[in-house]
Amino acid sequence: MAHEAAQAARNEVRVDLCAAHEVAPENMLAASGYLFVCPENLGTMSGAMKEFFDRCYYPALGRIEGRPYGSIIAAGSDGKGAQAQMDRIITGWRLRRVVESEIVNFQAQTPKAILANKVVPEPALEKCREIGQLLGAGIAMGAF
């Protein structure tokens, strides 16, 4: 999902697609906008995404206000817990949501379904591309 959004945004702006553990505060400061993409794990965002916020929150605090962002969550149940946790943290950065969040629900509720490889349905991939394109175009035009 992140790759689809990034590819669509690349038509408009330079994109650095990074895994959460690779992102440093300097990346946050250098970026014009953000798309946060993560899985829901046990009703909340993944540990890797939480660790990213833990590392980057204070170094970026007071330095990135007003920048645009969006989010995409791969959920096994409803994804609302992951989205709420992410939104709570991002509120402190005072970023500006410019695209609606997308939660792709895989309805994985059994151990077998949770561990299985997931295939993202084409309508969800299209929505990810749309989010990437809108975020990229808005940044390129200076609308955000």
C-alpha cells in the first residue's frame, strides 16, 4: 500500500519511501509532507511505528507544524485503535491532515488468517494511489 501511494506521489514530487526504523528526525525536518503507513497490531499501531514516533517526536516538536500528512492502516479488525493512537501523537506535532485516512480491513481474526500473506484488493490499492497523488500534487502546487 505504501509503495502504491509513493509511486503515485512520485509523479508530482520527490518521494523518500522509508521503513519506520530507518526514519531519523532529520528526515522529518527535511520533508515537505508525510504519509504514515502501518499495520494494526493488537488493536494499535505496530511497535515499529510507535518506536519511530518515540525517536522522532521531540526532535521534530515545534519544527514541522502545519505540514500536510495522511495515513493508511492495514487492519486485521477495524484499525480505529491504530488510527486514534497515531492521531493523538500527530496532534502534538500540529501537522495538518489533508487527505482522509484509509483503513484497509483484512478481517484477519484467526491465527491462520493473521499469519497468512495478505493480498490487497484493487479498490484499496486504487485508494492508496489516490492518496499519494493528492498529497503529492498538493505539495507540488504549494496548496498545503
